[in-house]
Amino acid sequence: YQKESKIFKMEEIRRKTGYEERYNELIKENELLLVVDIIKEKLKTLYTLTSKEEMKKEIKEIINICETNGNEHLLWLKRFLLFRIDGIISHAEYNISSGKIEGINNKIKTIRRQHYGLPDDEYFFLKIIDMSRTSYIRNIKSHRICD
């Protein structure tokens, strides 16, 4: 609602009726998106925690959110978290990533794709060993000391 102003030459503006019903309808339609967004943010902050107790508390909150919503996908997430809660909490104590292993697996897949039809497995394993010995510099130009 905006009052009429003679100084600024503005007319009175009134809201249309039914906006509250429309607002409540939009919230109801997008409730699942809101819940999923809240869970996403909680999972992001979860892996920044270093205390096992805090991490367990956050996981319990996520599980409660999933349970109260009742959506079949969120109930699956609840079961997933309950089954793996010990492994997730151990991340607080041992901050270990599987990134290096995943990178090696991707390199092996690349070698397998590039050398389809190799004569034997021994040669394939030699290619993998050779790949692991060579160092990889992502951007050679930026690592150059002098020309």
C-alpha cells in the first residue's frame, strides 16, 4: 500500500486482493525445493566441521529434516546417511580425500581407451607404470623460469 503524495505527484496504490493466498500457494508448491536447498547448505557446512560431536549433530538435523518432509527421495537420503554415518563422521577426525585415487583411475581409463586392442595385459600394465612415473605439469608456460 502506498499513500497518495501531492508533493511527489504520486497516486494512491492499493494491493490487489488474494495475494496472501497466492503467496501461500507458491510456498506450498516450492516447499520441496526449499527443503532440498536447506539440506544442500547443511551438507556443505558439514564437511567444514572438525569436531565429531558437531558433525553428528548436523547429520542428525539433516536426518530429521528428511524424516519430517516425508518425500520418498529424502527418506532414501535419510537411510543413506544412517547407513554411512560412521564413515562421514570419521571425516572430521581424518580429513582424507579420495581425489588422488580417482585421478589415477581416470588416467587408467584414458590409457585403456587410447590403446584399445593392445597385444596383451603385460603391455597395458607397463603403460600404466610408465604413466605413473612421468610428472605432469598442467600449464608449462606458467612454470617456465626463463626463456
